[in-house]
Amino acid sequence: MLHTVSLKENSVFRRLYYKGASAGNRYLVIYCRRNGSKFSRLGLTVSTKLGKAVVRNRMRRRLREVYRLQEKRLLSGFDIVVVARSAAVDADFPKLQSAFRHAADKLGLLLQE
């Protein structure tokens, strides 16, 4: 990923959940907050309610790829957490991409073209 590193600290996840802006739809929820740096940090959350490890890891890979494909269109300098909802497991890839773009647009994360 170009200008993104992964987000792993539990305290940052909690801060985003409580103080960050959020937008969601049927497939996912995105939480975001400015981080004061030139690069973005991405965190992915996939609950055990979605399935066993194989299903969760596949979901994480798909969400990471959705983000990677949209990264050029996103503003940098944000902490972003993407939370998968249960409908995302059965969704095809174009629906996930559309859902991500829609939620990112609601949060104002997309660059103006």
C-alpha cells in the first residue's frame, strides 16, 4: 500500500470507536479520525460471529484489497478502521468496493476530482 501502514494498537482502535466519525451500510462500517501525520493507518475488524478462521481471514484479505484499490482516491493522514458486517461474507467483490466507496464518501475521505 502506498501511504498506509497497519494499525494494531488496541487503544487506537478504542479511540476511533468512541471519538472518530463513522459511516456504515449493509456490508461494513468505517471509523476514521485524523492522525496528524502524512500517512494513513488501516485497521480491519472481523468478528468471530462471521465464521471460522478461514472465513475471517478471507474477509480480511478482501477488505485489504478493496482498500488497496481505492487508496489513490483517499485522503492521507487518517486512522481508518473497517469493520465487516455479516452480510459482507456473502457479498461479491464489486459490492464490497461500492460499499467501501459509499461509506468513505459519506465521511469525506475521498479526494475531490
